[in-house]
Amino acid sequence: MDGGSEATSMCAPRMSATSHLYREAGCVFGGLPACGSNDVLQHGCIHRLWREVPIGPKPVVIQMGIPRVECRKCATIRQIGVGFADERRSYTRAFARYALGLSRYMTIQDVARHLNVGWDLIKEIQKSYLQKHFSRPKLSKLSQIAIDEISIGKGPKYLTVLLTSLPGGGLCR
Ligand SMILES: [Zn+2]
């Protein structure tokens, strides 16, 4: 890819505080323009922060300069991808795995307090996980379903639940 080494050197990571870490941008060219073209030019640099798994009680933030690239075919400008975090996320994949692990034993509020983040971030991590793993259930071997409807709060608000007869077989809502 043209300009690859130049892009990396211009966006050298820096360490700013004791609770901040930096990562080398060794996997930076994982994110290509949406059209799939490799014909890109560097288009500036943006500094990003990601929440990382805490060290003991101390919150950890990864700070890194991310090159922006412009596609010469479709003129799209976007940040290049990093290997340790999903696109448009403010936390690393390791942080998400840690939060999900804690969520098995603690409430969302407890996890958020432990990780020193808002409860909405933990909710977002859980939602993202559920969408990724359960949004498209495999129905080819489905033979039976059970349907139930429950009331939510006051007023005419209902939630319809579909279940299979298999263990853990929630289908959709
Ligand atoms: Zn393009």
C-alpha cells in the first residue's frame, strides 16, 4: 500500500499519564476504504483513546495516533482499523471480554462501577455481543417452538418471547 510506512511514522504513539498505555501501530492497515481499494493516501492523523482492562483498581486507557486515509478511487476518508478494537468503539476487545465476563456474576451497575464507566457503556457491550452471536439463529433444525407474551411496566406494553424446546433456545423477541 502506498504511503504505509510514512503514515505509521507520522502518527507515533505517545504516553501521557501513568494510567495510559500506548500500542505500536503494527496492525494499522487492517481497515481499508469501504470500496475495498488499496489505492489510498494519508489524509492527516487523529488521536484516539480506548479503554483497556484495568490494572488492579487503576483504569487504563490506550492512547494512539491513527492515520486517516483517503481512497483515490471513491474519495472516501476514514480512519484505518486497529487490530485490538472494533471500528467506532471506544474500548478494546479485551475490555469488552472482561466486562462480559463480569456481567455473568454482577449487575450492569456493579460492572460499570468496578470499571469506572457509565452503565450505558456496559449495556452497549452486552447489546453488541448479543447482536453478534444471537441475531441470526439457525432455524434449519427447528421442530418445535413455544410462544409467550409478558407485560412490561404499566400500560399496553408487551414483549413476545419465542423459545425452542432445546436448551438455551431463545429465538427472538
Ligand atoms: Zn474507495
